[in-house]
Amino acid sequence: MAGDVWGRGRVQGRGQGRGAAVGALTLAAVAEGIRASQEQPLGAPSPSPQPKPREFEPEAETQVQPATTASGTEPGSGAPAPAAGNEPYSLNSAQEAVPQGPHQSSWEEGALTDLAMYVATCLEEAGFAGTQATALTLSSALEARGEKLEDQVHALVHGLLAQVPILAEGRPRRAALRVLNSLALEHAQDVVRALLPHSLPPDRAAAELWRSLSRNQHVNGQVLVQLLWALKGASGPEPEALAATRALGEMLAVSGCVGATRGFYPHLLLALVTHLHELACGGCFPESPKVWVLSHRGPPHSHASCTVETFKALLTGDGGRMVVTCMEQAGGWRRLVGTHTHLEGVLLLASAMVAHADHHLRGLFADLLPRLRSTDIPQRLTAMAFFTGLLQSRATAQLLQEDLILERLCTWQRDPEPTVRWLGLLGLRHLALNCGKVRHMSTLLPALLGALGEGDVRLVGAALGALRKLLVQPGVPLRLLSSQLRLRLPPLLDDARDSVRALAVGLLGTLVRRGQGRLRMGLHGPLRKLVLQSLMPLLLRLHDPSQDTAESSEWTLARCDKALRWGLLEEIVTVAHYDSPEALSRVCHRLVQQYPSHIPCFLSQTQGYLRSPQDPLRLAATMLLGFLVYHVSPSHVNQDLLDSLFQDLGQLHSDPEPAVAAAAHVSTQQVALLASAQSQPSRGHLLYLISRNTCPGRPTPRYADSPFQRRSLEGRWGCNGPCSPGPVPSF
């Protein structure tokens, strides 16, 4: 019953009392009456109503009688408006009853709401055909107003927002929601525009209306498209963008709604990723709400986290739960919302989709290619990063022409923007190695070697990582790589950036492991020279303040020991973790014995670390010099080098670090003793052979303190106890 269901006296059956049923009114009859009302001038009163029938007659309900004033006067007589409940609702009577003044707008919303409730009563038992007929009815009613359609839809939606919260659960509320769905079937854009402002601040009624639209398979696709355009049309973190994101989150959270995105799923996904980039670059809009809650479930969310949750709902609804999990484990969501890490998050997302959602690759490539030429910087960079990540897929060659991809990536390599060059370098790596074998070597290798001299840490890191991955592939020109890296790699071992040092040391270890067979046979001259050139930096970097660099140095020295058969693995591990001057002395003794021609180079390299701004490295270099000088024969060192060592060690006597000053005194004494032994006249060939080893006249250096002390696991790994295991480096 209209009156009983909706509780409004104005909504009555045709000529029936409050308790009469109106469900038998056909939608066709309502539409016919509305069309008839369009033929009369707006505001003109209608003829007098028919007498109220004594009994319910279905035949009488096939027509809608026009309404008149309560006194039955002629049009234009100026009679007062009829009282609610004495006559049926009609558009003309509603037009007559519009009060003049400031309350006119609110009255019109109420009249339109009454119409919605009236039609909803007829929808309680209607199916899809009834929904279509209702859409026609509401469209006819709105057009009959003679005003802008958009304004009338807004008024009707506002009325529904006011009515839905007070309706009882069950058929009344479902009927009201079906009115909204029937309206969205014909006017999706206007419905979305009317609902969006109510998504900020959070509104339970608006959230319920969004979810209702999501459950209707006949309208949810249209509404999602309109929300997508609203998101794309808003610039940066505008309130409209936040409202559209929140509405998308409400709809996509409903099971089965993501299926409605078929055909524009890649477009929606890329729009959300690009929006996150805009948020990361643009900050927070000052007039937008600081927090919001998705349907009042869970803790408050920022604009960025709102977009992330919407993104997760989109992926999960499409069966991409593994993509969400991979992103969580790799910290991808945190990177996506970071100002300086957004593109890294995009690369992680693309990698996860290649692994677990590759059925979208064709659609993603189709949407990405036009965006690569966009003039909008966030959109273009996001598209570049996504495109680069998708090149890891082995299906790339089947979807795109490789020569065109290669040409595009080479163009990126010449771009003045470091970020674009970085993405181009990553793309070259993916394209060259995604099939399990090396391709495009003539293009890839010069790009990687050239990037080692870049100032941007991302470019250098990407090049080092790509070279390391390249070394594990079959058929790699190892001799060529060793020759090219001999001049480029040693400076990176002492780079000021921690990540670069760690990657450079790890690359050297991989290179040694790959060429260890030839090294054992005495071949690979370039690689052997590179290893000997890097020995002193590797020994000193065992005490690098960067944990990653120290671990990489230990791993690389172990590879060198195995390849060159030093037999010093125990000593290397001991030097790295314990206070053992004896182990360091044995290492220096073996190197001096095995490579006498490289002794001046060893001493000069170690001398350079005496001026390091880092106390552990200065202390380690001072002690290493003392042991090297102790084991060196006087005939292998010239006087100029000894004078230079003596002078530099003397400057450390006043070092602000007491341990460094004390070690400098001991090492200076060893240099003075070696210089004294060098000035003595030769006593024959036998004494010369004896002097090649430790000189009996020179005492063993004794250091009061050293960096080679046992390292507490609590201090090194940040654990709570000494027995907690630390992470194992993956090399």
C-alpha cells in the first residue's frame, strides 16, 4: 500500500483512500498519464476528479484522470491548492502547489521524491522489463517538467538519499533502490554527478546507493564508466577525484562487479596507477577531507590509501589475489604512494601481473602505447614504467614487434631526463634476457657500460644489476666483459653511495665465479688483473659501515680464494668477524709471497684509505699497511714510496680517533724499520733470500686496538639477542 509503505499522504492510489492498494497500477498507465500532462500548459489546473469508486475496479486503473482543484473551479479561478490526501498526485497539481519564495527548491525535491515513491510501489513485483518501463516513466516525468533534465535527476537523487535511511529493511528499501537503478539505466551520467558530492564527507546512504548500483548488472557497467571519466577528468588530488575513487571502491568491493569492467579493465587499472602518481607528486588538496572511511569499515584512510584499497578491490575481484599478495610482500603498495618511489612500485606491479595476471597483457599494451606519447608527465612516466615492467613477459615478442620496441628503448636512452634513461635501460635488460638467452647484445652492452659512468644512482644500479644478470646467461663474452670492466669497475668499489658499492662488489664476485675455471689455469689475463687490482679495497671493505657492502666483500673474497686457490677462506672469515691480527698477518703474508710484483700497488691502494673520512676504514688501512710492510722484502719497495707512507702515517699521529693515532705509531715504526733495512749494504745472496720473508731484525707489529673484533649480532643485525640469525645475502 502506498500510504502504508511510504508513510506519505500525498502518494495515493487513483481516487483511493489511504489504505487502498495501488500495486495494480500499470507502468504503461502512469507513462500515458504523464505524456497526456505534457500536452497541457505547465501550471494549468485540470478538470474535476471522478467520484471515488466504491470498489476496486481494475478496468478503471488503465487510465489516469487529470486532477483539478478541490472546489472544482475553472482554470485560472485562483482557488486555493488542494489538500494532500484528497486527490491523486499529478505533475500539474504539483506545479500549482509550488510555493513561492526561498522554500520552492526543497518543495520540488519533495514532489519529485513523491513521484519516485509512487512508481517504486509499482516496482515491488516487477522484473527487468518493469525496470525498463520505469526508466521510461521517470524520463517522461522529468522531461514534462520543462526544465533541465540534469537538475531534475539531481533533485530526485537527493530525495532518495533523504528517504532511504528511514525506510525499513526489506521490500520498501529494495523498491526505493530499484527506482535509483531504473533512473541510472537511462541517465547514468546525471545519477553519478548527483551522487558524487555525497561521497565526501562519508555518507552511509550514498555508500548504500553506490553498492545498489553495483549489484545491478544492467547499470553497473555504465556507472563504472562514468566514474572512470570523473576520475580522469579531475586534476590531481581534487575532491571530485577522491569522491570518484571512493565510489569506485564501494562498487568494486561488491562481489561480481569487476566483471562489468570487461572491455575497459586495463584503462581503469592504468587510470588508478596514474592517479597515485599525481597524488605522490602533488600532495594533498587543502580543502579535501583529510581522512575517509570506506563504508565506515576499518580505520581512516588518506586519499592515497583510498586509491590503493580501490586498486586492491579491482585486482581481487578479477582473481588477482596473488598480485595483491606479491605487492604486499615486496613493499610495492608503500612504494606506489611514495613521492620518490612511485615508479619502482609500478615496476613491481607490472612484474606481479606478468607472473599472475598475464591474460591482461594484450589489453594493457594496447592502452599503454598511446600513453607513451602523452604530454602529461605523470601519465607518460607511469606508462613508461608499466611498459618497461611488462617487457619481462616472454609473450612480448608475440604481441609487439621487437625491432620497434628496441628503437623506442634506444630513443629513451638518449633522453636528457635521467628517469627516462633509467627506464630505457631496464627495458633493454628485460627485452634482452626475457627468453632465457642473450639477445641484442650489440645494443645492450654499450648501453650498460655507458650507464656505469652516470651520476644518477638508479642508472648505475640498473646497469650493475643487468650486468650481473647477464653474466649468468650462457654464451656471454666473458673476456670482453672483463676487459671493459677493468677500467670501469674499480672506481665503483669506493663509490660514496652505499648501494653502488655493494652492487659493484657483488658484480666482481659473480665475474670471478663465472671465470674461475680459466683463472685456475692461469688464463683470463684481464680478469686476473681486475681481481689483483681490487684485492686491497675488498679487504678494507670487510669493515665498511654499510652492512650490504661488508657482506658482499666477504662473499667476493671467498670466490677469489676458491678461484685462485689461496687457501685463505678461514682467515678471510676470521678477519671479517673476529679480533685476530694473526689471521690478517697470514693473509698479508700469502699475498706478498704470491704476488711480489704487485706489492707497490697494494701499498699505494691501502695508502689512499688513510685519508678516508670513516674511522673504521682509516683504522683498517693503518693496520693493513703495518702488516704488509712487515712482510715485504726491502728490495720490492722503493725509497720514494716509503717516504710517502712515512709522511701520511705521521699525519695520523694527531688523529682525533685515539685508536687510529695509536695504530699509526705502530705502522710508522714498521716503515722506519723497512727503510733502515733498505739502507743497509747487501750481505750476499743468502741474506737476500732470507730478507724476502719476515726480517729477523724487525719485531712483529702489536696493535693496542683493531677493527677486527668480534661483531655483536645485536649491533650488526639490529636483533634483540646475540643468538638471533641475520639475513643471508642472495648473490
